[in-house]
Amino acid sequence: MQLDTAIIADDHPLFRSALKQALLEQTPEAELVEAGSLSALQDCLEKDSDIDLLLLDLHIPGANGFSGLAYVRGRYPDVPVIMVSANEDRDIIRQAAQHGAAGFIPKSSSMDTICAAVSMVLEGDRWFPDGVDGASASAPPASEDEILKRVATLTPQQLRVLQMISAGMLNKQIAYDLEVSEATVKAHMTAIMRKLGVRTRTQAVLAVSNLDIKPQFGGESGGESGGDGETGTGVQD
């Protein structure tokens, strides 16, 4: 498959540049769009969702665990998503596969590895690091799968409000940041609770906490850790 348009969503400019270089080496004429946050990614997809590939940082600002991946897979199921991260925990990578990622590229990867992964995904296959069989990854638990589906029904603004609530922000703080009235924030909150099937603000936060990254064997939750990058791009989050 020819790569015509791709989005690189990562808040680290140097790594975005490294990914851009890898893609342009393969397809010099490709149109590459960059996004440094989940909200910026949402804006890009709203303007044009006809893209061939999305490279998505696991810990992109604005995402809560796998909520960014869940949002994209739910609203734009035809867009293949490759997760990128400095976190190389195999259980995290399996979770990404469970949530619908077409691939997972560690940030310590060489340019050749990045190019090989992208080529394989563009051909309709999946690519995961050695030792991780993404094709055999089981589906997420039923309760978590249901939350993923419900999160995918949120509008971009509702998802932003939910993320701010999860961060402990008050309605007036959210209204100030989004430049809307508190009444609008409350209306969003009502819609969010209805879509998530909960009755309170606290229940909404607890529901999406199920999407947090969960190393199953004692890894660090939420933080990124990876190789030193000396044989790869040399860029870490």
C-alpha cells in the first residue's frame, strides 16, 4: 500500500522528526501531519480522517492510559494505528495489541526497524517487537471492552472535559481553560455520564481509570522507561 498521508502524534519534537525522517525515506512525496497532543490529533482527524497511517505516542498529553487509542479506533476504525513508546514492557505492548493497535514501535528502535514496521502495517499486517505475538493477543476483559466502546462515543470536547475531570480540575477551571461557560461544562458532564452509563462524576473518573496502563508483573504504571537508544534514534520521552 502506498503511503500518501500520515499523522505523527507525539509531544517530543525530536522523536517526531525521527519518525518523519523514517517515513520520508520510504515515501519522499508523502504528506506528513504532526500533532503534539491528543486534542491536536483530534483536530487533525476532524479536518481530514482519510489518512493511511497514524503513529501515536503511548503517553501523548491529554490521553489517559489507552483512551487515545480507544478514541481513534472507535471513531476511525479504518485508520491503522502504530503505538510508539519508550516503555518496552511486554505486557504493555500486549495491551496495546488487545486495544486494536496494528503495531508497537519502541523508541529505542533503529531507523531500519521503524521502516520495516511501517511497511508491514501498510501491507495490512501487524508488527510487534520480537517476543510479543500481537496476533494472538486476547481481547480485553468484557468490562474494559465496554468502557472502550463507550469512550469512543464521546465527542472530542467531551473527551477533553473527561480528561480534565480525571486530572482533578473543577468545573470553573475547565470552563476557563476551554473558554466556555460553566453551564456548558455541566452539559458536557451530563452527556458524558449518560454515555458512560454512570450517575456521578466520581463514577465517570473510576470508569475510565480502567484504561490506565497496567503492567501485570510489577512494572511501573504510567511512566515510560526504555533502552538507552544508542543503537536507535537516541530520543527518549
